[in-house]
Amino acid sequence: MQAIEFLDDQILAAEGGRNGVVSVPRPEPEEDLMDAYSRAVIGAAEKVSPSVVYIQVRQVARGRGNSRRSPQESRGGGSGFIFTPDGFVLTNSHVVHGATTIEVALPDGHKYEAELIGDDPDTDLAVIRINAPNLVPAQLGDAQKIRVGQLVVAIGNPYGFQYTVTAGVISALGRSLRAQSGRLMDDVIQTDAALNPGNSGGPLVNSRGEVIGVNTAMILPAQGICFATSIDTAKFVASRLIRDGKVSRSYIGLAGQNVPVPRRIVRYYNLPVASGIMVISYDANSPAKKAGVLEGDVIVGFEDHSIAGIDDLHKLLTEDRIGHKSSLVVLRGTEKLSLEVVPEESQSGTGQ
């Protein structure tokens, strides 16, 4: 007959061993079996999950080349997260852009029709709003405090599988990513937390459950290279969308391409850059035309900033430039000219 006696940290069984007793480790509580990494991921996911929503959209597209063809309805989906108690939801522009109807599903299964407040294709961000009770807003973090190698958790609805959690680390900071509008997005976060179609618009959070980014894209042929728009950018864009329904940017109304500047001209004028934007065309009555810009001019400076390419000009054509005289430095042949241009508000949002 066997006798079993429980002690503080072992089980003594009357079967061999010291004085006929062998020690068997006491089963540990379940929470003790989880390491610090697991506890961090679980804690972050549990904190932010009540704020994550599933977004379904319907769009109407008419077939090309046949005006008699009846409109075709298409459906899409993505993710988002509640960031205010009164129902404002942050997501990606490409999730809701052009949608005829937007439906939001909460974690408890309830569904609500959403109103599009505004979207900004240049940063791939959008704000929608639902009217629902007892909403739990996510806590927004500070992108300036994050570090490469830091644990992050992504929550979303990949392929329609609701509230899926993936974890990884921040792989790099300060990346640049081309938006669908063609404009370059700066200060993008790179992570290896797995993202798939449907994750778009979901939150990227730190171990404290604070949102530090909005998941936006992945490189399909690669593994572990995914991107999120910085929450600092998202805060600015969301505030403008709520206030104005759009993000205002300035433009001077030209089309151009990046070209190298001949080395002898760079040396002669002591230019800080060896490339610029060659003007291909400009809009009628545009600020560029009014300033005297000609086709073939090469832009190398704007308001005491050197311009090496189109992206440099995009960064400087902000809302603050609208209606203010600015100097535009161009090369016309071998001559260097300074023109006075007054940027106007961009109607297309591309800002060039």
C-alpha cells in the first residue's frame, strides 16, 4: 500500500529513494508556466482587444469600356480600432476609400453602420464613426519612445478571421513607404509581427497595450517585413480629419521627374545637391505657371531647402505654405534663377 504526503514543494511517495521516499515536483500553477514574453503578449492583447473592430465595406464599380453595363458591387474588409469614447474609429484609407456603405462589427458581435468622417490617401489613414454604447477606446502611445527590438503585438482580422493576434519586434524605425496616392510616407515603423490582408487598419501595440502604430502594408514576396504608420502621424491626421474632413496640403501645380544635374553646374554654383526635378508640364493657371516656371527648368531649391527630388518637394509643401510667398530656385540651361511662387491648397491631396 502506498502513502502520498504533500509538502511545500514536493510530493513524497512511499516507493524507493531516501528512506523509501522519492521526491516528485509539485505541479506548478498554470500562470507560473508562462514566461515573461507570453505574459506580455497576453496582457497587451487583452487590454486592446475590446477596442479592435472588424470593418466590412461595399463598393460599386462600373465595368470598363461598356457604359451600358450595370454597376457591379464588390465587398472588402479590414480592421480598425476605437480611439475615443464617442465612437471615432481609426483605420486605413485604402480600407474605406470609395465605399458606399461601411459596417463595423464590435468584439461582442454587435454590428453598426459607420459614417466616413474623412480619409487621407497620402498617409493611408481614415477616420470613421459609429453610434454605439459602452465603447472602450484604445490607449494611444508615443512613437518617440519606441526602440528597435522592442516587443510589439498586432491585432486585426486577416482574411476575415476576427481578432487574430500576432507578435514580434520592431525591426526598424524611420522607414519611408510609397502610399497608393504616390506620395512618400515618412516615419513608418517596420515590424516582423505577421500581417496579412485584412490586418490593414488594426493597431500595433507595445507590451503595455498602448497603440504605437496603425498597420498598413506588407511586402508580399518577403517574410517578416511589415509596416505600420506611426501613431504620432495618426494623431495629427485624425485630428485634421475630425476637424475638417480632410488634410490640407499645398501645391504649385507641376509634373516633373528626378534628373541629375551636370557636375560642372553643381561645382560652379556650389550646389548642395547633384540632382533636381525637371519640369515636364504644369497646370493652367497654376502657381508654378504664375511664377514663371518653364518646361525644362530643373528645380533645385525651395525656401532655403535643397531639392534633390520630388519627395523633397512633397515634404515641404505643407498646409503652412498655402498662400505664402516662397522662393523657388531653378536651373534654366546654365543659368540659376530664383522665382517667387505662392502655393495654393491642393485639391487632389497629392501636393505637388
